[in-house]
Amino acid sequence: MSNYEIAVIPGDGIGKEVMDFGVQALHLAAEIHGGFSFKFEQFPWSCEYYQQHGTMMPENGIEILKGFDAIFLGAVGLPEQVPDHISLWGLLIAIRREMHQYINLRPVKQIRGVTSPLASPNGFDIVVVRENSEGEYSPIGGRAGYGANEIAIQNAVFTRAGVERAVRYAFEIAKKREKKFVTSATKSNGIIHSMPFWDEVFNQVGQDYREIVQQSTHIDALSAFFVTKPHTLDVVVASNLFGDILTDLGAAIMGSIGIAPSANINPDRKYPSMFEPVHGSAPDIYGKQIANPIGQMWSAKMMLDFYGYQEVGQLLLDAIEDTLEAGIATPDLRGTGTTAEVGQAILQNFKAKGK
């Protein structure tokens, strides 16, 4: 039997409210399957931890996390108390980079029981592969000067190795899907160095996958296509910034950012991967017990997929959809259920499916 040791970081705000349902879902998945188990260890690293210790996690936090098989994260950020550039770079982004989680994987899928705000959603099912370690989120740059003469310079860094591995990962996913279609997000008509470079690498890698339909689309047009014809898209590969924006738009067309999951993948498996919902800490609703637990639970499904347990992972997603179809939902989906009511209903449906 395989045993997976998981580091749990509930983090801030509603992360602390939804995490337990993700953990329970993973325990139940192991019980249903019977061939693996999970052991969880929880860490209090968060903005509250920062206020007490002056750091988002201990100095040896990354070394601690390296000893786990995976990381299960809730949410990070309390901007009124700790600036975002401190909280995110001190925990979330630090983990992504130190663990070489260079692929960010986010499904954008119309699911049963949720009415998309789109006029004609037509059953979209997109996977966005976001380059997760460089690009526009490079820390290189700085500020100089004062007053009217002050300048800020932000350098985007694209390496051939970084772009190629993200693009190749996207093509490999497309090989396993029905449409076998990859769209590359670009802006080579306006960003004259990095985006033509991105396009060049995309085209070169694409020569190894001639059976895959492939196209490059400018990010402004692609954003419009997410709204007007998402059903025509399949796998989308994008840079760090473009992928970040597209997937938040993707969560919106799904019906709520509260249901969207994500995975930060180290494909080499030399370091733990991290699974987290797309939603933030949402301090405005923290404590009201109306946070949607589905993003955390769907992220648990992505962890199951990562370890090769797609069948039981699909049962979990089916249980989520069955619950929503029964009208059990939190207010962000126009329901009246509490976090606990929705989470428990999903777990009950999941358990019933596993019998």
C-alpha cells in the first residue's frame, strides 16, 4: 500500500474554513480505493504567523516541506494587515519556486449544477497550462529616482528551457484528450522580444507533435474567445501572467471563483507538488461560514489524479456535481447552504458512490 505524507497549510481567511473538507475528501478517497493512505501534518504559516514572527514561515520552512510528498494549501493573504508582496512572495511564490513547481495546471470546465453566466457556454472543457516559474513574474527590476523623475523597471525573463518544458507539457496533455488541440497565448504584435521568442519555441516544439492541431492567438483575442466561444478551446498554454489572468477569467465563466482548483506541479517529482483552490483568502466573508469548499475539494481531486488515482478522483468530481444538481450550494452560486452543509453533502455523496 502506498502512503502519502501531505503538508497542510490552511493559511489565511477562508482557507482555514475550507481546508478540512479537502482533507476529509482525501481520507475518504483512500478508504474507497483501499490501495493507498494519506498522513497529514498541519502548519500554521500565514499572515497571522507573520505578525507574530516577522516571517511567513520559518527560515527552514522550505527544507521542512521538502520532506513531504505533496503540499495542500488553503489561501494566502490578509492585505489590510500584511502587504500582498510580502505574504505571497514569503510563502506561496517561495514554495512554487523553491520546489521547482514550474507547471501551474488549472481546469476550466462547465460542470453540472452550475449555471455559467455565459449566454452560450456549450459545454466548455479547457485545461490551461501556465508557465509557473519565470516570465513576467521575475523578481528582477527595481525603482530609482524621486518625484516626477521616479521610474520603475520590471524585467520579464523567459528562458528557452522554461518555455519549452511548459509547451511540451501542454502538448503531452493534449495527446490524451479528445480534441487534441493546443492554443498558445501570445502578444507578439506588441511585446517585441519575449513573445516572438515564446512563439518560436512553441512552433519548434510543435514539430514533434504533428498529430496535434496547434495555433497561436493573441491574448486579447483569446480572452474574448474564453467568453464568446470557450467550447472551441481545448488545451491552452500561456506565460505566467497571461495564464494567471486567463484562469481567473476561466473561473468566472465557470460560475464562481469559489469552485476553481489548481495544481502547482513539479513534473520531475524531485520536490513535492502543491494543490490549492484558485480563490484567495476572501477576508470579507471569513467567519460567515459561507465560503465555498468546492475549490479545495476539487484541488484534492487534482492531487488524486497526480498520483494516478483518476477513477476515484472522478467519483469525487461526480459527487460535487451531484450535490450542486441537488441545489445544495453556497451563496456565491446563488445557494443558501453554509460551508459545512455543502462540504458534508459532497462527502456523503462521495461515500455513497464509493460503496
